[in-house]
Amino acid sequence: MKTSDLIARRRLSLGLAGMALSLSACGLLPKVSEPVDLYTLTPKTTFPPGLPKVDWQLAVEEPVAPPSLDTPRIALQHSLLTLEYYAKASWTDNAPAMVQTMLIESFETSGSIQAVGRDAISLRADYLLKTELREFQAVYDGTNPVPTIWIRLNAKVIKIPERRIIASKTFERKLPSASGKLADVIGAFDETLGKVLKELVIFTLEAPSSPS
């Protein structure tokens, strides 16, 4: 083989290697990552008898949340000043978006409202539900390997089109997990959120008829 051919092949090989490095740096080549277990929660499906039936429509905004909670990562806390996340585990969506979905489905399963949907679908709503997700984590106390789930959600019911707040309340629940296993922790998240959702749905449906 001629020396010129060897030089040409060497240049081609170096060129392809350089292209691969360039593509990798730009993020165009697929990255190998460790598998992550995905988890979701469920809406509230049981409500007390006598739940008011309303003929108005409700738009539900996605909850506002701090950046530490506005993520699909599952938060845990060992002290009031730190927030960490479970390894190799994630929610199926960012926590606020997941809570919004569970809220809407809980209103639907209550069978007590004419129509409910996300505010993004331009629903001709009579009321708007604005929420703020303030706590949504598993809290560990000292060396105890079994955490307590802490969920705190502030809600405001707003009359449309005046955009006047007619009711506001913070819903907070803390429930211990059955064990330190992640499956039990997720189950505790589901139970805790269910109690918050139940109280919030009842509060919202009663808000327009409650004395201001």
C-alpha cells in the first residue's frame, strides 16, 4: 500500500473519531444511563355521602412549587435545612403536574361537579382553583429508617371573571410509612395525598355556598 494511501486512511480515521467526539459533546449520540423505577399516585375515589352537587365549571391550575419539588425526583429530608432525592426512582411526571392530574381526576370521580379541567384547555370556567405545593417529601427523623410522608398544599378558590378569592385554606397531612422499603414509602405518599385531595375537593365544592 502506498504511503499516500496510509496517510489518507489515517486522516479519515482521525476525522471520524473527531466527529464522534463532537457529536457526543453536542449530546447527539445516545447516552447510557442507569434504569430508573417510575412511580405514580392515584386520585381519591371515595367521598362522604351528602357531597354537594354543583352546576358550575372549574379550571384547575398546575400547583406552584419551589424548584426543589418541581421535579420528577422523589424528595426526602433528613433535616429542615436539607432536601435530597431517592436514587434510581422517579415520579412519572414532575410532582406539581402529577398532583394537578390527581386533583382533576378526584373531582371527576366525586360525581359532584358539572365539568372540571386544566386551565390550559381554555375551559369556560366559573371558578379557578389555584394551589401551591409547599411540602411533598418523605421525612426521616434521626436514625429511624422509617420515614413520615409530609404533604402541604395551599388552595385558593377564585371567582371568574372577577378573579376574586372567595376561599383559601392550607391542607396538611403527615403519615408514617409502613416500613423503610421504597414500595411502602410510595404507598404512604399515595395515602397521604389521598387524604389531602379528599379534604380539598370537599372544601372547593362547598366554597361558593359558604358564608364569606
